[in-house]
Amino acid sequence: MTGWLRAHARALGAALGRIFRHPAASLLEAIVLGMALALPLGLYVAIDGVHAFASRHASAPELSVYLALGADQRAIDAVRARLEGLDGVDRVDFISRQDAAKALRKSAGLAEALDALPDNPLPDAFAIHGGGWGASRLERLRSEIALWPQVALVQVDAGWARTLEAAAKLGRAVAALLGVMFGLAALAIVFNTVRLQLLDRRDEIELSRLIGATPGFICRPFVYLGALQGLLGGAVALLLVLAASAWLNAALVDFSIAYGAHLSFRAVPWGVAGAILAGAGLLGATAARLAAGRQLWA
């Protein structure tokens, strides 16, 4: 176990030595990788910020609950109490059948139609206003309330929620697709960099094989080199996105003042940042292992 740890420590030291011996080249490689990874990450952050802004300033969702025509005052009060007890409900407005008829009489041509009917055909209703409801939550509420006694019909105003969620889902899919594409580009960059290192040390590698070095022993320093390059590229990507977010947030101050709506791009969450660094390191190590394996096979 000690020998295995020493072998990996020597490989890591060799990779770090290469980076410190060529700081300018290592920095340029990290910047190229960082720019490739920063584009999908920046798009993700932008979509997240716009989605949060739209969620805060979208029109409040509303459910309309129509009672049965024979509902008495006790049934109306019972339904009102249950509606007010639901999570996320801001306000419950009661619209009596008489008020609904008065409102319809103000529309052209409907007053005569209502007068021609023997009774008022309109039911009592409740308008429920809430905040923070998504389309799925609204649909669950509709299905739940429709099963209550004395409830005849429940209508949901969830068009805006579906549109917002669909747009956010599409944006995240585009960000993921760009992430895959630019990830493959980063893979090619590291692959080519490690391949050049292998060609530069071809004689040393051939000598190592002649004296019995295993492929794993030969590839290990290059795998660590690729992983370090990936980590540096991921760090550069995070710095670029943070700098861009800070610059855009400063530019959005005037917009917020002019329109009275606070729009800002949030910082990259710690979990996402850790995933970016880990993914970039794994990507670099994979590219380096592929390049080293191909060179050894050749």
C-alpha cells in the first residue's frame, strides 16, 4: 500500500513539475479550457436568473371553484374554510351567484338572456389567489378540490406557469447540449496536449518499457497532468462566470431602478461549482488516459 501511494505521489509531483516548469503554456491551456466550459455554465446561470425573475413577477395563479347550485350557506362556509387552510393560499374571494349575474348584466346582450330565464343559472364561486405555485401544484390542487362535497367544477389558470416551466426546461436542455459539445471540445484539447507531451518524451517512454515499466506506470503522470489541467480549466470557467455575473449585475442596476423590478444573476451554487470542478478534472484525466493508451498502443 505504501509503495502504491508513493508511486501516485511521484506521478502527481511529475505532473505538477511540468505545470510549474511551463507556467505560460499551462495558463493558456487553462484559459482555453475555461472559456469552453464557461459558455454552457454561463448560459445555465443566466437561465436560472431569468427564471427566478419571471417567477417573482409573473401574474399570481388563480383557481376558480364553482359550487353546486343547491349549496346552502353551511356548505359555502365549509368550502371556504377548507380553501383558506390550503398551503400557499394568499386570498380567497367569494363571488355569489347574484353578484355574478349583476356582472353579466353589464355585458351587451346578456341582460335580456338572463331576464328570459326563470331562475338564475349561475352558481356561487370562489376565486383562490396564491403564490409560488407551479403548473404541477395547480393541477394537484384542481384534482383535490374537485372531489370535495358541493364542488361542481374547478378551473385552473395555469397557462403562464406551463409556459414558464417549458421555457426553463428548454433553456436547460440547450445548456446541457452545449455542455456536452464544449465538453467534447475540452476533451480534444487535453487529448492533443497530452499527446504532444507523449511525443516529446517518446524515447524516455520506450526506454521505460524496455526496463519493464507497466503501461499503468507510464500513463499515470500523464493522467494526473490531464486531471490538473481539467481542474485549472474548471476553476478558470468559474472565475469567468463569476466576473461576468458581477459585471452584468452592476449594469442591471439602472434597469432595476427604471422598471422597479430587481433582476440579477445569482452566483454559481456551491454544489454546481463542485460538480464543475470534479467533472472538468475527470474529463481531463479521461482525455489524458485515452491519449496515453493510444500512444502506447501505437
